[in-house]
Amino acid sequence: MIKEEEYKKRRDIFSKKLKDNSIAIFSSAKPKIRSNDTEYPYRQDSNFYYLSGFKEDNSYIVFMKKDNIAQSFLFVQKKDAKDELWNGKRVGKEEAKKRFLFDKILVSKKFKKFKKKLKSVYEVDKDASANVSLMRLIKSKAEINLIKKAINITEKAHHRAMNFDKISKKEYQLQAEIEYLFKKNGSYSDAYSSIVASGDSANTLHYIENNKLFKDEDLILIDAGCEYQYYASDITRTIPVSGKFSQAQKELYDLVLDVQKKIIKMIKPNIKRSTLQKKAEVLLTKGMIEKGILRGEYKKLIKNHKHKRYYPHGIGHWMGLDVHDKAPYKDKNNKEIKLQKGMVLTIEPGLYISKDDKDVPEKFRGIGIRIEDDILVTKKSYKNLSSNIVKSIEDIEVISSQLPKNLEFIRG
Ligand code: GLY
Ligand code: MN
Ligand code: MN
């Protein structure tokens, strides 16, 4: 849990960056229509939530700095029995005054007038959103604990996916089991649309149809992570439908796993993400040459982007309130931001070989593999926050062959 004092501290840090005689305004997320008059479940905007911990829509945060003294205002919807009957309880102004440590709480109805008045006197700070995003790069202890909690729940779901009976099942049935375990263990939502991609579907990077029947000989790429109290986890494991990897699958899997482990080991303060990216590209390209997937000299292949046909994406991204955390990769001088203690990023190399790729030995065609973990940068090195989620071939095969201990899990 994040305490009110921590939200206040964030506002104080933000206020210090605010120029004198200026204001900054943050609006809550807009509700999104799913179809006609039904909405998607509401989720607060991450920057807004970071500064307030306030979850309701139609709300505003205003910072105002005058004579170098900053004040923070939270505008909340007023209590309304009729609306609350349909759409749920609101905190309301009086309760918000007790709970939230803003300088002043007002009702949202007054926001428009208030803004107009302020705008005529003060400058609007254009860097406000970027400054909050920058603050979000370094996670506090409380934030790291929430990320760990999200990962612990996701761990149960991935392990369950390994020993789930996949015979005659479709991808979405396994997805249902994974997301059932998210909710069962206290996560309100997934952090992004789950990818459950078997066989050649794994070669579509953003595959979320999840509607194919499992084939015994296929691998399943599962990229699924829950959100816990607004914090994401982002985990990929690639597992065999049958519980046993074939020889060709083993070869490619171990190549990706070996690269992933080597890149994770490089993580420490002051290293650049682009250094990790380049190293991953070198290692994967050399591996692909060994396997006969690419032919030529590795430097030349990389220079000509030949490896991108099989490894087209980045090595990882910041993670936090958003799965792809809205934090910058470059500083104000356009220089790459180096890793620092308290940052959290994913490491997720992969190899994707289309079933129709005639340039690749036949045994590898139709195999897509990604392995993704969530890493915290520490004072001297790193901590793999998802190291409990098994990923060696041996461990995956062992879990896959175990019957679920909890009979509640054995369902149709
Ligand atoms: N799950 C999205 C990603 O891995 O970036
Ligand atoms: Mn990711
Ligand atoms: Mn992912």
C-alpha cells in the first residue's frame, strides 16, 4: 500500500520543479465506451494516480506556485445519491478532506471557473506531465513491494499454465485459467491483454485472438501479467503443449534462455539500455548463425538488420504503473538515460521463425519463443523480481508433469 504521506511527498517534489508564478493541471482519465452505452472498467490515469492515489473520474489536480510558495488542490465529484445508486459510491468532498493530504479539496463543478481565473494570471507549466513521468522512473520501497506482489500472483498463474491439461483445449481456455488465478489471488485486472499464442501464432508479436486449438507438438508463448493496486507485472514464458520440448524446440529455447540470462547479468547502475540491446542482438545473431538460420558474418548481418527478421523488438522497457511505463528513455539533452538504482525494467529477448520461412531449416519453422522477466536495478547490480517463475527446460517439464495439488483447479 502507498501511504498518503508518500503521495504528498511526490507532490512536494513535483512542486519544487514548478516555476514560480505558474500552474500545473492534471485531469483524471476519461471513461471509455465499450459499445453503445456500456463502458470499459474505469482506470485512473497513471500520472494522476501517482500524484494523488485518487481513483475517481471527473477529478482534477491543480498546482499553483506564487511567490515561491506552492499549493495543491484536488477537485472531486460531489456526493450525489442518485448517481451513486447507479454507478457506485463517491468519496465526496468531506471524506476527501479527511483522507487526502492536499492543501485544499474542492468540488469538480468549480474547476472550470477556477482554471479560467488562474490561467488569466499564471503561466501554465508545459513540462508538468514530463516531470511526473521522470519522477516515476525511480521506484520507492512501497512501489517495489506492489510490483513484487503483482509478480507473485502472476507466478501462480504461469505455473498453473504449465500443468493445465491442454488436450482438446483452445488458447482462450488457458487464458481464462490464467486470468482466473489473477483475480482469485487479489488482482483486479490484467496489466495488458494476455497473449496465449500456440505454434505459429507466437510469431505474431501482438497476438491476442487466443482462439486456436492446441496441437500436441506446439509450443505456447504466454505473455501475461496481472496488475496489483495499479502496478504491473509483465512476464513471458514459452512452454510445450505436451509438457515435453522437442529437440528442435529445445535448441532454440536454450539459445534464447542463455541470451536472456547473460543480458540480465549485465544489469547494474550506469549501464545503458542500448548496450543491453546491442549485446542481445550480437548473441542472438551468433546463435542463429550456429543454427543455420542466418548465414554470413555476424557484424555484417547486424549492420544490414538481417537479424531483425527473427528478433524485431526491443530488449525491454520500463515497468511500473503502466506496463510500458510512461517514463522517458532520454534526458532533456536528448542523451540516453542510464540505469539507476530503483528503476524496474523487463528483459525479454525472443526468436520468431515463421512456418513459411523457407530460408530456415525446416525443423525450426513455426517456432516462436520469448522469455521475459522483471528486473529491479539495485545499488551495485540487479534483482530479478520474477526469478521464482521457472524457466529452465527441466523445471518447466517437471511442473508440467505434476498434477495440480489443489483439486479445485481440475475443472472441465
Ligand atoms: N506484454 C507486453 C510486452 O512484453 O512488452
Ligand atoms: Mn514487456
Ligand atoms: Mn510481456
